[in-house]
Amino acid sequence: MGDTYYRRASQSAHGLDDGRAYINYEGNYYAVYRTFQEAMEALDGTSIPERLAEFSTEEELDKYLGEE
């Protein structure tokens, strides 16, 4: 795993080793972005980058990322 950015304790962006990143919004919404920068901007609301995927559970996110 790469960098982590916390907007709040329950809102975070996490960088992945392949350059993509995802946000965890209060444990009930996850979205994957092309870059860590895009994920941070989406979390802060400073831009609306294209999501590669979005999920409502961590299990769905893990499956998408191949971390079953």
C-alpha cells in the first residue's frame, strides 16, 4: 500500500502499489480512482474525477482489487 490521506477519521484516501487509489467514506462507500491525487481531490470535493469503480462494502472493494 502507498500513501494515506485522512480528511477526517472516518474519511480517507489510500494509495495502492499499482498507482490507483481508493476512498473510504465512513465505511459505507468506497470508490477507486486512477491516482492518489484524484482520490484526495474527490474526498475534499475540490474536483469530480472519473471513478473507475464504486462499492458499498469493503468486501466488494477487496474482490475488485483482487484481495479476496
